[in-house]
Amino acid sequence: MVVDVKKAQEGDLDTFVKLIRQLESRLYGLAKSIVKRDEDCADAIQETLLKAYKSLNTLKKHEFFNTWIIRILINECNQVLRLRKRTIVMGELPETNYPIAAHGADHQTSDLQEAVDRLNDTLRLVVHLFYYQDLSVKQIAEILEISEGAVRARLHRARGVLADWMNSMRMNFAGI
């Protein structure tokens, strides 16, 4: 990957596209976990790619390309959320609540995803970076510009909240 980053910095657009293709599902998953709406994900990712391409020459250590672009994406997602707060929505389509047919592990996965989505923003972001993006505590600390201890504390707190929520779901499901 380091060689590809160097080639992209030298102006090789095809190599930059190749790097982005390798990361696109991770970037989308992260954006979706922050902004929720597909159209907002597309906006944040588009701005991220534009900024990354324009400022690729500022990246000093090629091995940090992934964390560098993730940091740009998080900033763009936060910008989308700030703009969304200032937007007055005249009317949105009502959400439909069709039952989802899920059994066994699929049902547990959807329950867990729902629980993760209910976490506050700081906990949800750390959980997503750690479990869905497979980033280390050190990488997350660098991206979020917080200490590794703060990352561990947020992960611990999030695990506790998720465990409590999942246990209450099991009790409700069992009719207790």
C-alpha cells in the first residue's frame, strides 16, 4: 500500500482510485454509522475524496494513509451533521415499520446493530472504528485525537451499555 500511496502522490490517478476502491466499503460503513442517511453518506464521502486527492501531497507518512483519510471522513460527517441541524425540513416521508423477517443469528445481529445505533455519538464512533473498521486502540486515539485510555474507557462503557440493552431484550423476548 505504501508504494501505491507514493505513486498516487506523484499524480497517478488510477492508483489513487485503486486505493479508494480498497477502502470504499469501510468508508461507507463509517459514514453510515455517523450520519445515517445514504444521501448524507454520499455527500460526506464525495467531499472526503475530493479533499484527500487535493491534499494528498501533505501526507508525510505513507503508512498512515488509512487513518488520515478516516480522519478526513469523520470531519466531513460532522460537517454534514452541523449543516443538517441548520436545515429546516418542511416535510419528510413517514418511515414505514415493516417487520423484518430475521431468525437466529440474523435476528441477533440486527438487534446488536440496533443497540449500537442507539449509543451516543462518541461511544458509537469508537465501537464502529474498533469492531467494524478493525482499527487498533492506538489508531482510534490518533484519529479522534484523544488518549488511548479514553478510547479504552469509551469501549468499556459502550460494551456495558450494549450488554445491558441486549440482556433487557432477551428478558423481554422471553416474557420475563
